[in-house]
Amino acid sequence: MKSAAAAAVQHPIRVLIVDDEPLFREMVETLLDVEEGVEVVGRAQHGEQGVKLAQELDPDVIVMDISMPVMDGLAATREIREQDPDALVLILSGGTSVTDVDKARVAGAAGYMSKDHIAAELVAEIRNLGAK
């Protein structure tokens, strides 16, 4: 029987990035591409697209912007979690409003992170969520 650590090495953490800013999506993907054991499996430019890709791709972790056109990250998170209660969504926001953190929790997000800290903390948080 293989250990969980051995299984994690063989199966990278599959990540879906959902953000309306193309440069931000590209930056997150570039940040994750250099990480061993993490694989970006899809990109979406709004929540509605993110919900569809989450169903199709079944990622381990979904990195979701809170504020987007068409469908915001909170609505998308609620819909994803209704379809898959085990889905792990990490909400990203430009701020750290307590209200936004609370809204993210109520929507079913597994975590919340300010975009200001993304370079220093994103990979660690994805690995933490992916290990669950």
C-alpha cells in the first residue's frame, strides 16, 4: 500500500484558475507552472465559465476571484459546492474585508486569500487544500 505522500508525488494537485483579468490568470499560472506536484488544468474568465470547467475537469483546487462579471466568485463557489460538496475553492480578493471573508465562508469556500499576498502564500495554500 502506498503512502499518501507517495500518492501526492504521483498525482499532482490539479488546479483551475478563475479570474476575469487575463494578466492575473497568466501570472498565477506562471507561478504554479514552476511548482513540482501542481498542475494547472484549466482557466476561466468568469464564474459561469468556472462552474462549467469545474464540472468538466474535476480539479483538486479551484482558485477563484471574488469579483468578476457574468457570475461573481461567491455565486460560482455556491454553485460548484452544490454540485460537488467536496470541491475545494480558494477565494482571492483585492482586499481583506472581514465581510468578504465571511461571505466566502458562507458560500462554501475552503479558504480566502488577498491578492496582495499571492506570490508568498498561494502555493502553500494550494498544497494545504490539495492534501485534504
